[in-house]
Amino acid sequence: MRKPHVANEFNSRFTRAAVTMLNCTILVGLSAGAASMSLEAQMLRQINVTVTDPLNRFVTGLEREHFEVVQQGVPLSIAAFSAPESQITIALVTDTPLQGSVGVAGPKELLIQTRSLADALTQLSASTNTRKYLVMTTSTTGNVSIPGGIEAQIVEPANLSRAVIELRNQYVLLVGGVGPSAEFEVVLKQPRGLPTLRPNWKPAAVK
């Protein structure tokens, strides 16, 4: 009479063990899937591109289909695209006033000039514009943590106006499959009716 009971107890234990193993397998599978999705998200890389004509003038008005990012001959997927016409906030931390006519370019732009890095970050964080840039001169840099969503760069005081103009005319590509140190190339599909255009690109600083 005990043997069936032992067998039933064994079967019950085996069933519980099998269910436990199945649950563990599902959890491992879900964890692996989440890790894979996280890895894919981490592989998205922001690439900043400006386009110039033969006279070195910035060219705007191009569309997403005019750009292609290639790595080792293989085109990569452009997950998101932002044109220069999109909303932009530029915060300048400088003791040097801007040279020339580099005031606010349009209603979609917010240009902030301040000597305080903390004030610049506060105003940038409060801005609802899509693109946010912090530009510091070499004489105003400091050790501070830059919040996510804000791209920072350091320029020489003499190049401040040029940096602002470049940001205003910058296309932003969010590309999948480009590692932090991977080599890639931005290829411009030449629009009809325009002289030969040249793309100039650089990856955004990785935070």
C-alpha cells in the first residue's frame, strides 16, 4: 500500500520540480528578452550632421530619405530623424558676447546667454523644445553633471558664433546598430537641381 503512495509522492515532487524548472526557464527567457531589448536600445546612436554646398554654406530643407548611414558597406536603419527646422534651445555659458548678427533665428528657437552654468542647465531643463544644447567656452567650463536630453560641447570663445550657427543648421539622426567606437559613414543622396552637397558628421557625446 505504501509503494503507490511513494510513487504518487515522487510524481508530485517531480511535477512540482518540473513546474519550478519551467517557471525558471520562462523567467530566464523573459530576462534574456529584456536584456536583448535593452541592448538594442543601447545600440541606438545619435549622429549630428550638417550639409554644406561648394561655397561652404549650410543647406537646410533636406528630408530623411536624403540620408544614409553605412557601416562596412551595410546600410543601417535610421530610427529617428530631426531637421534643422525643429524646435531648439541653445544655452550659452560665456563671458564673451556673441559676434555679428547671431540673435534668435526664429519662433522655434530659444537662445539663452548667461555666465552661470547652473542657470543655463535650469533653463534648458525647463525648456519644452525638442533639441537642447549647452555650449560652454573654455573659460567657463566646470565640473557638473549634464542631465539626459541635453547635449554639451566646449568651444573656444572666438568660435562661439560659428558653433551657434552650426547647431541651428544641424540634422540629427538616431541610428541603430552603431557601437560607441564603431566606424561609419554618412552618405548623402544628392537632391536634384542643387550643386554637389557635402555631409559633415560627428557622433554626439555619449553620456
